[in-house]
Amino acid sequence: MFWIYVVVAVIGGLGLAVLLFFWALRWLGHREPYAGFIRLPNRRKLTFFRLLLTDGRVPLYVKLLPVLTLIYLASPIDLIPLVMLDDVVLALLVLVLIIKLTPSQVVAALVRQAERPARDCVRGASGWN
């Protein structure tokens, strides 16, 4: 009978964690420079990270954060086994750290640069549209 309480507590804890995650995402969505990044489409977010990694104004330790996060997410090591929620929370925390540790004018410039479509895109140059 004890295991029922454990299952209910685990499900309740996971539900609470998901609610907190969505609340944090909404809260960040109303604050700049996070809101500018969240408004970007997914492909443009990847462009933002590419620009971040190649920009000379961004400190090296900030450039290492996305690389180390990708290595952790690809590795079989997991903080909480059988639950992917810790990976999502870690990714959100790393995103907050990246934006917090990068100067705000640099983040704003990178978001504006990522919003613009690439003029030298291979698909556009070859007429694929």
C-alpha cells in the first residue's frame, strides 16, 4: 500500500515541476532580452547560437556553455533516470545563463541579426523557394 503513496507523490512532483517550468518560460517571455530570443522561430534560434559561438564580443566561458550542454544531453548520463524533465530544466537554465552572462547589447544585436533572413542562402540562390 505504501507504493501507492510513492507513485502519487512522484506524479504530483512531476506535475508541479512541469507547471513551474511553464510559469518560468512565460515569465522570461515578458522580459528582455529573453523575450526577443523566445520570439525567434526555432531555426533562427539555431542561427542565434551559431552567431553567438562565432562572435568575438562573447566571452569564451559563455561559448562553452552550449557546447557542454549538448555533450551532456547526448551522453547517456542522466541526473534523474527515466525522466527527461531534468534535461529540459538544464537546457532552460543554460539558456538563462548564456543570456545573463553575455552583455545585453550583444544579445540584442545577435537576436536582430538572427531575425534577418540570410541573403546568401543556398536555397534562395538556386531558386528552390
